Amino acid sequence: MDYLSNRDLNWEKNFYGISILFFLIFLLLSLARNNSFSTLQDLAYYNHAIWYTTQGKILYTTISTQGFNTLGNHMMPILLLITPFYYLLPSAGTLLFFQSLALVLASIPIFKFSREHLKSTFLGFLVGLAYLCHPTIWYNNLNDFHVTPFGAVFASFSFYYLSKKEYIKSLPFILLLLLCKEDLILVGITFGIYILWVQKNRILGMVTSLTSAIYFILTIKVFMPFFSRDGFNSENFYLEGRYEYLGKNISEVVSTIITNPLMVISNVVTIQKLLYLFTLFLPGMFLSLLSPGIILIVAPIFAVNLLSTYYLQNLIITQYSMVIVPFIYFGAVVFIKGFSKEKIRKLCMALLLFSVMTNLAYGPPPQGIVWKMDLGFDSSYKHIRFLPDSRVDTVKEFIDVIPPESSVLASPNLLVHIPSRETMFATGVNSIFVEENNVEFILLDTDMYIERKFPARINNLIELTSTSNYELLENKSGYVFMKKIKE
């Protein structure tokens, strides 16, 4: 749309203005959760890995083990783009800033796509705003830190420029998408299929799919094993933990899907997974399901999630579905654009209404009603805090006592607030590990969600105070502070 009326320009300004407002809300909520010491483990994990990168060891961390390169666990070189900013402002807040920004930036191509296909800036405003209200967006903003929001941005811009057949603009975003995470490389393959099948550009489609497929194989078989810590094989770890019923390697998985489809279907068509799909598509009124050519692009993400036995992949509250969300709205627009002008207007309004209402119903705190009800299930979101309590002042006093060069083990929500150093561990290791690695300070939060849910994580560490190697410095307000006794 080359020409915009004054009214259209006003709605465009309104959209960008409300996008900035959403960004500020997202950022303030994520920072408030972190400042209230109620995050989980992933924020500390990525914070330490990026800090280590600024020290010259690329994406290395000791948080969850003695030390390994995170690229051996997940292929996420896109994190290197954040490193220069983190170097200037070394704080977990820097990561949260970019995550909130990414979540909002993904709305821009949705707004533009809707405006152009529905021939109305106002309707583009409604659809873009509907995306920003999808519950999964809000969950991802509070779900510590992950790279999938970046994948959503790059996938959104990729599709927008593909829809205009502006391949020179689209392909760089596809390349950036491939650098986000190994499973998102598969979306590069389906982008190529879309170019070939829907847009009839055979050469470019085949090259895109083939290049993505080769990179995926190299990632799984060469790059990730190269970066893996000793004795760790990422492919085997995830297949055994989440897809064991399908096979021990990717070849066996593909073979099982082809030769035993009934067994696969029985594992996919379950109440939990159907509820997952229902809650994921309800904000978009299920309209994108009527645009199969669009949903095809994110089909690999559906396959990875639905085939998995890991229950967190079948919940909209985690990062695993983030890249799907923009296509729920792209697909809805493609479907409704064939209706009359008045019906399109009503459908767009309904789309926004459904997104808002589902967010209020089962979105995250502080607005989600589901977390205000006692429904008999537990989650870290039930214990989320946005305002620091008196305990925070107590733990800050303990943190200030720890010398900057000392090794430390702490509950994950505390680690992210302890100045980064070469040796930092999270709970989940046993007392033997602590003594073998000569950990000097131990700081535990017995009230943290993970520690209360799995008390064995810290009980054996607390028992170290009964030995002659560690002394109890403080046991106050639910915090246990210990120090290694010097020989």
C-alpha cells in the first residue's frame, strides 16, 4: 500500500504507539519478576553463558555441570548477536530487554501483512494487536529467557517478505532463523516447500529446502557433537528422553512414523495434546487451520511438540510453541480476506476479542484468572512475584558477602543476581560434586518453587553442614548460607 490516507496514517501511528506500550509492559513485568527473585533456571544459564562469551569462551557455562559449551546442547549461535550489548551492560536485564523487544517486533510483519491483504490499516491494527494479546506471547515474556522469541521475529519477517515475493529481503531472515535453534532449522525446509509449492518458484524453493536440510544434518551430526561436553550426545539425550518410543536415532524415528502410524497416532491424540492445540488455536478462532498452506510452514514445530512425551512441549505456557503463534494470525488473515468488507471487519474484531478474552482467562499472572483459582495443579506461575518482599533484602546481604573471585553454588533464582564468575553452579548436583569441585560458598533458597517441588535438590547440600568441611553462616528467612572451611 504505497498511499495512505491521513486516517490510515493515524492508525499506523496508533499501532506503533501501542506496540511500544506493550514492549514497556513486557519489559517491566519480566524485570519485576527477576528483581523479585522468582525466576527459574534458564535465565541464570543463558546469563552465565553470554557472560563467559564476553570473557573469550563462546557460550560456555558451568551452571548445570562442571562446564560445557551450550552449543553442544542447543545450536543457538544467534545469541552471539546479543553479546556486544551484554558486554556494555552485563546484566540479565539485557537479555530480558531483547526478549521483550523480540516478542513485540514480531507483530510488525503481522500488522503490515494484514493491512495489505485486508486493504485497511485499521484492520491491520486489530490483527497486530490480537497477536500481542495471545497468551503464549505473555507466557514467553515471563518464562525466563529463550531464543524462540527471536525465531518468531525472523520467521514472521521471512513470511511477510515471501508473501510479497521479495526474496532478497526474505532470505536473510530465513538465514537468521536457522541460527536460532536446531529444531527451527526444519522450518527453513518448509519455507522452501512453501516457495516451491505455493509460489511455484522451483529453483529457489529447492535450494532453500536443500540448504536447510544439509545444515540440519550437519548441526545434529557434526556441529553439536563437536561442541558437546565429554560423554554427552544431544541427539541421543533428547531422543531417549522425549522420543524413545520412536527410535534411538533420527533414521529410526522416521522409519517408525512411516511403518507404524497407528502407534504414533495413539501417542499424539491424547487429551493433554488436544487441549494444548485447543488453547493454542482458540485465541485465533481456529481460522488459521483453514489456511493449510500457511500452517505447513510451522508443521515441523507441531511435529516436534506433538510427538514428544515431554509434557512441557504440550503446553502453551512454555517456549516450544512461540514460533507457531505469528502464523496463527497470518493464516487467519489469508482465510478471512475472501469475505465481504463488513464481514472481514467483524471477524477482525472477533479475532481481537478472542485473543483478549483467552489472555484474561488462561494467560499468565498478573491478569490470568486461571492462576487466581485453586484448580488442583501446581506451577511456577502460581508462585510468581512482581514485587520484592522483605526476604529480598536478606538475600542481598548474603550475596554482598561473597567475594567476586570465589566459586559459588546457589539456587537458580539467586545465581542470576550473583556477579558472574568462572565457577558458578546451580542446585541439582550432589554433595560429592560440591566437595570435588571445591565450592567455597553455597546459598540456597528453600522457598523457591523448584526447591520446594524437588526438596532432594538441596537437602543433601544442607547436610554438608554436619561435616567438618562446611559451616553454616546463616539460616534465615528460608535462606541457607554456607561456607567451606579453609584447611
